[in-house]
Amino acid sequence: MIVNIPDRSVTEGVKVSRFEIGNTCPVCGGPRGLNRWQVNHYDGKQVLLVDIWTNPCGHVDLQSSARQEAAQILKEQEELANTG
């Protein structure tokens, strides 16, 4: 699933980036909320348009956890590319 969430890895402030995360809830393994909508998110300095979703199981996905998951997926994809 591709989501738009704040990217704090940039050096100048915060921007919104597209990240790939899994389709399952990281807590229980159930389906992740595939229906997303965009909302304005104020990070203390600027307003960003980000995706939010509701998981059917009721577990909440934090943006920080989604960023960590996206980083792990990217790392695994890079490792696969380097071994092939």
C-alpha cells in the first residue's frame, strides 16, 4: 500500500513523501485500512496534506511507525536488488 506521510529525513524542515507499507496491520496481522483519505496535518511549522486510514481491527497506525515500516521495506528491497 502506498501512503503519503510526513518525511522527516529531509534536512530542511518536513515534506510529504510517498512510502510503501504492507497491507496488513502491524499489530495483529489483519487487513490494513485500504480506504484512505487526505487531511491537513499541522506539524508545528507548516500544514501538510497527508493520508490517514482506519484499520478494520481498530488498531491505530502511527505515522512514525509507518515511516519505520517503509524504511524496513526499502532496505529489504535494496538487499534483494544487490544479491540478484
